[in-house]
Amino acid sequence: MVEKLALVGIGKIARDQHIPAIAGNPDWSLEAAVSRHASVDGVDHFETLDELLEKRPDINTISLAIPPQPRFEYAAKALRAGKHVMLEKPPGQSLAECYTLEALAKENGVSIFATWHSRYADCVPYLKEWLSRRTIRRLKITWKEDVRRWHPGQEWIWEPGGMGVFDPGINALSILTEVLPYPVHLAEAVLEFPENRATPIAANLTFADPGGADMTAVFDWRQEGPQTWDIEVETNDGNARLSLGGERLEIGGKLFKEGSNHEYANLYARMAELIKLGASDLDLTPMVHVCDAFSLGRRLNTEPFEF
């Protein structure tokens, strides 16, 4: 049975990823778009979620591709209306919001899915399996990109709840929490805040590993030229390097697997599976690390940022 879906928020990520992924999956039919400023050819357009819920009660799934700040109200309203909900990452502004949404989904008998898209990169499962049989000695995340390139003019990322550099950094954390054979927790953090912004532009994290491994992460939004999304691991039995955000895996300095950008296609396949199973998937472990970084982090001021 084909599921009817409405996409809320028609911005860059919706056009680049969500719409093509929906179109390529026979389990889904994009029936409507909700946006005050944009529309999608060939589907119903509504300016508000209330209007959608009133005029298209036949649509059972709502995918939210809007910034985290307003997302809770949209998600809560959809869940109370008995709709399945798919959340773009991060799933909310706070852990409390996410726990509330999880409870609402359970109360209303619907599915909710926190979509950590980087976990669904092609090479992530292979690194996870490789690490399951080894002892980690050192792990280093380097996640550096150009905010002007990936978030042109998007002021919401610099406002409270927007997370700043943790908007991409949480992608790395979603991979980390997926591939590690055991949980770790954050021990230290240094966050760099532009003088004119409320969220950080860079972060250095140190994790406490129960086995004593040296485990760190560096996030930076000031990278020009080539972009870097790497996770390097040294173990008792060889080294591995996951790069391109999870699309390329090298083991022992040699190419082990090279994939393609199937992340959002895999997300929509997973959402269809959850609905069929009557299940939800709201893992919040990547967000726990972000919240801990803001709690533990030593704040440093840096030069103002302007687009």
C-alpha cells in the first residue's frame, strides 16, 4: 500500500534530498507541501499545517524539514492528529521536547522517526561490523566545512536552538554512536562563539572511553576549499578511515568500499518499514553529546561572523 505523505518546509534540504528520495520510493506518494514561501509542482500546497490537516485528512504521514526551533509545535500537532511523523535532524531543540514527542506518538498509536541521515551512509555498517571485533586505541573525528556554502543566509542556525556548528557536527556524532561497540560520554569541550552569534562556529570535544582509548572530535565551520568529514580509527588490529561523511571506507590504507549518496533514500525506506511494523525509532544518543557539550563546554569568543 502506498503511503500518502506531506512535506513541511520546502527549503534547500527538501529540494536537494527529501523530494528526490520520496520520488524514488514506490512506498510513498508526495501529496502535499506546507510552506509560506515555496511550493512543489504537481502537489497540493498549503501555507499552514492546520490547513493541511483540515483539507487533506487522508494524508497519514508528515515529514518535517523545517528548522529545529519551530519543529516541536508542528510535530506535536501532527501526532495529536494521529499522523506518523518523520523528523529532520536534530529531532528538536532540547531533549525534553523529544521525550514529549515520543510520549505523544505512543499515546496516539503512531510512528515517529528521528532521521540521523549520516548513519544511513553506505559505508557506516561496514565500519560498525569491523570495529565490533577489535579494540579501539584512538579515534579522531574531523568535521570541517564552509557554513556559507552549506547554509547560505540561514540565520536560524545562529539563534538559540539552532546549534551552530553542531548542526553538521551532530551528523558525526550520529555515526560515532552507531559504530562504537559500547557507549562513551563527553569529558571536555571547548566551544568557539563568534562575538555576534548565540551558537558556536567551532568545537573541540574529548570523550571518556571505558577502555581508555584516546577519542576526540573537531568541528569547524570556517573551512574553505575541500570539505572534510572524516573519522579515523586506530585499533589493536589495523586502522580504518571513514571519509566523505560515510561514503568511503579505507582499511589498512586501502579502499575497502566506496558508496553513493543514498542516505535519504534509506531514511524513507526505514520510515515505511516503521509504519508497517507499528514501531518508532527515536534514538537520542547523538543529541545527548551535543547537550553535554553545551553544559560542559568552556566558551571562547572569536571574531564576529557575517554571511
